[in-house]
Amino acid sequence: MRKAAKSYRASETLPEYDFSKGIRGKYAIWAPLIDFQWAGSEWQIANDTWIRPGSAYRDYEEFVEFKHALSEEERERCRDAEHRLGLVHVGHDELSKQAKINSFLLALWIVRPTRTHVPFRFEVEKSGSRSVARILDRFQWTRGQAEDEIKDQHLRKVGSILLPLRTVFAARRRLRNAVALTFRGCVASEWQSAFICFSAAAEALLAYSWEPGLSDRLSESYAKLVSASRSGGESAKDQFRRLYSIRSDIIHGRAYDYEDPNRNLTNLANFSDILRRLWGAVLDSEETRVALEGDDKQRRNFFLKL
């Protein structure tokens, strides 16, 4: 049974955010989740990350600095958001405040593509100072792909992949590049840009050789990672190869006559589903992540053994 909504303060809703311990540079971060359609009220995603009801944070209504910083329309958007993302951030954390928000949105996209986005980030520091930042990189969505409803099972899965995703990004090794490219594809407003970023992210995850035949190697490696059967593998391989060819057309200037917007967006959604499926396989397996963080020889040996 869900608890009824009530009035919250930062110290009550973020248990790790205890000012009494006197830790300098410790922040409570609040971000309204727009178009986050979940029937629940509260959910802990990670040790420092929570989903809270909309009533959990109302400082934008109470403090004059926010009234000057936000327009009435922007404050109305905050009021209308039924849920807030709550984060704890310490100055020496490996990830920045915005990287923590983006990692949650990226994990949600991998598990369940929706219209969810975050327009603002509110910060409350131990000293009592408050600030707000506009977030200009907005997660995009494709009609027909974006789901309306988020369920508990999706948040449970988000929780299981969020730490591996953040660890990969913080490690600053080979897979970090794939995370960055995936994110840029998610916030790109033109389908061509998104497609190039998604295909580059797939290469960053799968490539292990500069030799000719890249498309065949990528499609073979993808199929091995995501398919449990031979027939499923052949289907996955064919789909990857067909959609990856669109990337070549875009890069080499042959996509100037791709004038059917519905078809273009369908292809984009299908390739993003490939990348989501690929990330799911990578983030679910520590063995896979270790292998893909290695050099080309280690990657080649890993894929040959699959």
C-alpha cells in the first residue's frame, strides 16, 4: 500500500543528507521529473538516489531567489510534476551533480524509453544556500517508441543497472566513450545526429579491429551478445547490418534523399532499440564489462569465445 502524500523537508526525505554531521560541500539535489508516469509515490533507486512525490520539495515557491530566477510558467511546470528526483551529492564524488541526473535518465531510457525529462536542478547546500540551474540538454523521444507508463519492475531494473552505468562512466576507460555518445544521441534533436551518435556508441562497445569488414564484425558481435539461439542470432545480425548501413549513408552524404520522416524516425527508433538491448547485456554482466574495457586483443578473444 502506498503512503499518502505529505509535506516534506530535505532532511526528512534524503536520510543520507544529514547536516548535523557537518560535512562541507554536501548538497541535496532536487529535479522535477516531467512526464514521468508512475503510479507509485516513493522509490529508492540507489544509495544516493530517490524518487519522491511532488510535495517533497517546494522551495521554489518559498524563497525569493527562486521567484526571481524562474518565470511563473517554469514554476507551474515544477508544480505540475508529480514526482521529484532526489539526490545526495558530496563535493568529492566521482560524478558531477548533472552526471548523476543524466545517468538516471539514461538508465531509465535503456530500460523503458519514455517522454521523461528534467528541466531544472535545484541545489540546497549545508550552509543553507540555494540555487537553481536550467538543464538545456533535454532527452528526446520518438513517437511510437515512447511508452506512457512506468511500472515498479522498470524502476527495479533501473536500480540494478544504475551503479554499473555510473561506474563505467567514472572509470574513464573505453566504455565511457560509449556512454557519452549514447547520451548525445538521446538529447539530439535531429534524427541524423542521433543516428550517428547511436551507431558510434555501438562501435565503441563492439569494435576490436581496424581491418576491412567492420559492419560484419559489429553485427556478429552484437548478435552473440544479445541472442540466446542461433535463429535469434541470425535475425539480430541481419537487423543490425541493415540499420547500420543507414549510418554509412548519412556519413558519406548518401542520405540526402531520405525524405520520409516517418520512415526515418522508425529506423532511428529501431536502431536505438538495438543500442538499448546492447547496453542491457553489457550492464547486466560484469564479465562482459571487464572484457569490453580491455584492448582490441582482449575484446577479440572475448567475442570469439561467445
